[in-house]
Amino acid sequence: LIAATQDFDFWKLDPALKGKVEWASNSRSNEMDADEYFDFMVPTVVMQKFFRLNPPNATSSKYCDLRLLAILNKLAPIEVADMPQYPWLLAHYKASDDNKRKMFDSHGKLSGNHAADQASMNTYKPSDKDKKLAQRYRTLSKSQVAICRSHLESIIIQYIGWDLKACARARKDKVKELNSLYGAKFGEELWSQVEAKVESYFNKSVLEESEGAWECLLTQEGYSCIIN
């Protein structure tokens, strides 16, 4: 049991935790993408508005937490100073970029000590659309197209409807990257398919209401949000 700072070394003595717990620090928080694993105290009115503007199909997405995180970062950007000023442990499972690359190169196959953890978080089941794209863009397997598709959904769902500028920037960057890696027009085609899927989670009126719904005013006291 880790109950105090003096107990933080206990995890080093447990072989079952080897490679699964990482010592974290404020200076590495951005590198580790650690803000995704913080607990937030969110005002009730913000959560009520979030669920009003995000119907069940959207909140059922495995990437909906990223949408909420993007909105919270808009309302009150996380600064290093906001994080604990004492050592803390990151014990939440997170696939490293290296593991993600290995999984992509192995066409979605899982292996190694963390295979079970990865399987619980990442499910890339190729669809007929993935198969068709793989047949046309032969540098990719259908499983790799499925991984690319899932990655784009995790990006699009963060911004669609409420932050059009961020969504447009992400589209420009990702389409350019995918076209460069896998063939001209692949990025546009895959983005359009995924965007249509994510849009289907919402009805038109909700998307229109979401635009500009999370604007904030920067006051002398700090961030105060317009919550309607």
C-alpha cells in the first residue's frame, strides 16, 4: 500500500510491477502525456452541458474521454504549476509510442509482457472499408488501415463541432502525413470516412449548438467560463 511519500519505493520491490509503474515528475508530464490520467474536479454545470451536447453515441465512444479532456483544457489550461509539487507515480497502463509502432509494424498483433493490457485498451478489428482501402493502397494491410482509422477517430472526436479551427489544423497535418507515408489521396479518403462516422454520433442541431459553446473569458482573476 502506498500511503505516503516515504512508501513510494515499495513498487520497486514487487516483481509483478516491474515495467508497469513509472516514476513521474512535473518536468516530464508533457512528454508522458500524463494529463490524460489526472482526476479532475469538474463543476456540475460543465458535466451537465457536456452530456447535453454529446449524445449517447458520442459518449459511448472509447475516445470520448479525449473530447472531455480537450474541452477541459480549453476551459482551464493545465499548467505545470497546477500539478503536484511532490513525486507521484503513473500506474495507469499506457502504451508507449515504441509499443504502438511495434504493434503497427506487426499488423495489430500483440506480444510481450503487456499484451493483455494492450488488448484491453486497443481493439483494431478490420472492417470491409479497411479491406477495400488496403487493396487500393498496397503498402498497408487491412489491420494497419484499421489502426490508422482508429487513430483518426481519436483526433476528430476531440474537436468536431465545437472547435472547428483545431479540427481543420489536425486534418491538414494528418492528411499530409498519411498521403506522404501511404499514397496520394489516402489521407483525404480515410479522414472523410472517419469524419462521417464521428458526425453520425451527433444530430445536426447538436453539432450546430456545440460550435463556440465552450468559449472562455480571460479575466484578471483567471479563467471564467461561459456556461449556458
